[in-house]
Amino acid sequence: MSLPNRRRVSDDSGISMPLVAMAMTMMMGMSALVIDLGNGWRTRRAIIPATDAAALAAAQDYVNGADGWGAIAATYLSGNEGAATLDSCSKHSYSTDRGRVTVTASHNVQTWFAPVVGLGDYTVSSTSTATWGPPLAATGLRPIGLCLDGSAVLQAAIAAATSSTITVAYDKDQPDACGSGDIPGNWGTIDFDGGANSNSDTKDWVANGYPDNVFFDNHAVTSCVSEPHCYEGDTGAIAGLQSDLNALKNSGAFFTLPVFDYAENPGGNARFHLAGVVRVQLVDFQVNGAEANRFFTFNIEPGLTSGVCCGGGGGAAGVKVIALCGVDPNQFAACDP
């Protein structure tokens, strides 16, 4: 009776060997998926921010009027992910003041276990698209609003959207410009958030800029009632800001100012309708004393500011913002005007 039992044991042993081999093959295949594909996932995750940085840098270079945006993209890609290869960098213009730049990069992924199951090394890629255009909103605004219609030189500079040096007198060319006649001059301080500590806020914003987005639009209004692009503020002399303005002047920095096309003074704080922005460098100023002696002298320079892309551009004076808008090849729905 023992012989049949020995035969069954021998038969079971013969069956178990192929099962072990199959199990080993499955385990190797799972290792390929877990380790090799996981390595590819990590590699792609590493090159996504690299193509993001490359696209934004290329867009910024283009906005600033330079012609090395392709080389800039390669530099930023290698600086963020040295082993990645730049496959393409292309730009597309929607208009004279709006467009996009797309960067695609790839990275070879070496495998260890995959060759056991007939697989080999493979490539992962990432595509990022950045758009540029006039701002829909701007951050970092200084709180000195300029009356668009009250100064012919300001109007001309904004319309030209080119580099220039202008002096904006406090006295308006037209007394009723920018709204009602009780707005005395060509500028006012803007209270972006309506806070209680407006004087302290204003000094901080002159030095550092307002940290949040300020939205504006280009349509003319005749009232600030229920108008979301109107902001409270003060007209007249800019009291207590001389030292802050001097520091801004001495810094030589370019910064962004709001431009208003309508204002009203209903008895409390004035309200200003913001219609655009202008990028300037403060050269000289006189903001108190006799109204006839007050002025700002600015270098106006189109260029990049921070904010939300993209707006109509009617009052942006050549100012642009950039933003990431696409992460897949040929998917530009979020980038198109």
C-alpha cells in the first residue's frame, strides 16, 4: 500500500516546480511594475516643475523684449532637472500683446526588473505652457492713483505703451476730468482694502506694494454705485508720505501704479474707478504746498508685473503678466483668449 503513496508524492513534486516558476515570474513582473514604473512616476514628477519653470522663464524673457527665450528655457530646465532633455520650445502670438510659450522635455527611465519580463528602459515627458498678456488684476500696486483724462502726457504715454519720461502736474488739463469737479487734481491715494488703519496701510503699500490682487476694467462708468472696480481713497495733497516716496525714488525700482478714469467725492471718502495700470520708476516729485507746484516725474517702462492673466489691456500701458495655463501637449483651452 505504500507504493501508490510514494507515487503521489512524486507526482505532487513534479507539479509544484512549474507553479513555483510561474509564481517567480509573476513576482518579477510585479517588481517591474512597482519599482520600475514607480521610478518613472517619480521621474516625471521631477520634470513637471522643471518644464513649468522653463515655460515661465521663456515667457518672461519674451515679455521683456529679449530674444533668447529658447535658450532661457533650456537653462531653467537644466537648472531644475539636469538629466532632462529639452525636446521643444515654441511660442504662439494671439495678438500684439498676448501669446503663449510651450516647453516639452523628456527623461529616460532606466529599468532593473522589467527586462526579465521582456520590457526595457522607457521615456517619460512633461509639457508646460505659460501665457502672457495684459493683467486682469495686479499685485504689488502702490497706492497712488493717477487720473487718466487729466493729463495729456499721461494719456499719450499709456497709448504709446513705450518707454518715456513724463511729468504729471497736479493741476488737471480739464477741471472735470476723471469725474466730478470736486476731485481737485490729477492723483489721489487709494485705499485698496478699506481698512481702518488706512494711513499706516498706505505707508506700507508705498514701501512694499499692496500684497493682494487689485482688479480693474477698461469700461467708462458714471457712478461707483454697485461698481466692483471702485476703491475708496483721498484726494488732495499726499500728506505724511514724503519720506516713503523719497525711499521709493532712491531705490530706483520700477513699480506699478493704478490709473483711474472716474472719481466721485460723495461727502466722505472719495471713490475711484480703476481702469488700468502703468509701470513706472519715480524720478522726482512734489506732493504738497501750492497746487501749481505739485508734480510727479516718472520713467514709464512697459514690462512684467505680478497679477492675474489676462485682461483686455486697454489701460495696461504695455504692462504684462504671465501665468501657467496648460500642462498637456496641444491642450490650450485655458490659454486661448
